[in-house]
Amino acid sequence: MTGRRRVAAASSLLLALASAGCLTFYEVQIETPIRAKLDISQFSRVLVAGFVAGGTKNIDPNAETARLVRSQLRNKSDLRVIDADVIDLVEEMDKRRPAPTDTPAPSPSPAPVPNASPAPAAEVLKIKDEKDLAAYEPILKDEEFWKKVGGEYPDTLIVTGTVLFTEVARSGMVNRLKSYTDSMGRAQYEDIREYANMRGYSLTPKFVFIDGRTGAQIHSEAFYEEALYNEGTNTPALSSYFELMDKLMPGFLNALSTQRIRGTRTLLIKK
């Protein structure tokens, strides 16, 4: 008898016993531990240094991610979280770029207009996509830089990485519940498929863990999540950001500590 036939036969037997009143079914809550991916016993503190971030001007992904990760680590990690200013890694990389040698001659400035207020400088989004992000990623492998950062806080694990939070748009068939009233006057619902334009955000973080004593990377983990809403729905960028981070935080925390996944199992008791 093949494995598939054995399973089918066992299922048929269980159903027959249950029908005959020989078995009682119980739903049992269980917790499954998932072991941490990193051994952090050698570290006493953790520094969330900052992230190479971009994708949108609607929020500051660097500051928001650092603030959220610190909060999660305080609540769900045994490491002491260091309070320090968030490092602007994009600015740090820009400082290292050589200044252009051949600069064109400046064009004549227009005559100033009396009593005119100066125009505000437009904020430039330096990282719009993954291609822009790649130009700044080398700082994550600069061991001397991270060793210097870690030197201020002995026995410290450094958390850094990249965060790309961008607007997305999708079109296609989606499922939705449609309400109707049946012949008895009762409210009913049915699942229908319809074409819709969806807009939302995608979040692509990569968390990099660095030994602050040596500046070397010891682990990295990348995630991707997206949230789409009906085109007419006005969802604030920050709300969507927290919704997406809430989905991937358990995966991040599992790198540092054992997590417990809750679920249910069916217990069969013979009478």
C-alpha cells in the first residue's frame, strides 16, 4: 500500500470512528519555539546605528526604522539598547565622494529683485530605487568605520542596513465581499472578483548585524512586504509603513532571540 493510500485509509477510519461516536475532537493551543539565528551571548548591548534609506519623501525611513527597532529590542530582547543619535549614512557616504575637478564657469546671476524673499531650496531625494541604493551600500562593509563606531560602546552588537520604502501601483482582478438581501429579507454576502486599480507602498529592509569590536558583518537578513489599497482610499504613508513593519518584525527579532509561534492542533480522544 502506498503512502498516499495509507493516509486516505487512516482518514477514512478516523471519520468512521468519529461518526460512530468513538472519538472526541479537542482543539489544543500549542507554542512552537524557533531558535535564534545568532549567538549574542558575547554581547551585552545593542546599538541601532542607522540605515541607508530612501524611496519616498513622505516619511524619514532612517529615523522611523531606528526608532521602531529600538522599541522592539527593548521589549523583546535581553540586550541593553543604547540611546544615541541616529547616523545619517547617506550623508556619511556623500562626504567621502571626491569633489568634481572640472566645473563649468558660473553663468551670470540675474539682478536681484528688491524686497523679494529667497526661494526655499528643494529637497533632493538621493535614493529613489535599488540602483541608487547600491551606490551607498559599500559603507555597510567598511570595517574600520564600524569598528570606530563600536569602539565608543564596548561589547556591543551593531544593527544597521538598508530600508527602501516606495509607492507602488497595481491593476488587476481582486476579490471582494458583496452584500445582498435574499428572498427571506436576510443580509447575505458573496465573494466576487472584479477589476480594480490599487495603490500603496512596498517596504524592502535589509538588516545587517555587525560585531562592534571588529567592525565585521556577522549576519544579514532581507525582507519584502507590500500593502495595496483601493485607488480612492487615502492611507497615510506612515500608517502603511507601520503596518508593513509589523508583519516583518518577528523575522527580524528571530535573528536575536528565540521566538514562539502560536497555533492549534486537533487532539483525538477515544471514548
